[in-house]
Amino acid sequence: MSTLTTTPADLAPHKSRKRRTRRRIAKGLAYVSLAVTAVLVLSEPWLLLPVLTFVIALSLWD
């Protein structure tokens, strides 16, 4: 008796395209938010403080 198993590689063609699209959208949003933050910090340097505290909080998050 043999068992049939499906691996993630068997399902990959459909899911990888969807995953790639999501990653591209996420990367685009990250770069847009970085650009907006840079513009805000250049216009008002004190806005760097909340950004730094947010980055520190993310780095300390387990």
C-alpha cells in the first residue's frame, strides 16, 4: 500500500504567483511609506523621533 502525499512544490505554480504579487505590493507600500517619512522628516526634523521610537519598538518585538 502506498500513500500519496502532496508537497508544497506540487501546489507552487498557482500560489507562488499570488505570493509574488503580494510581496511586490508589500514592497511597494514599504518604499512609499519610507519616501513619505523621508519627506516629512526633511520638512519637520522633530518627526524623526516617533519614527525612531517605532523602529526601536519593532526591533525589540519578539
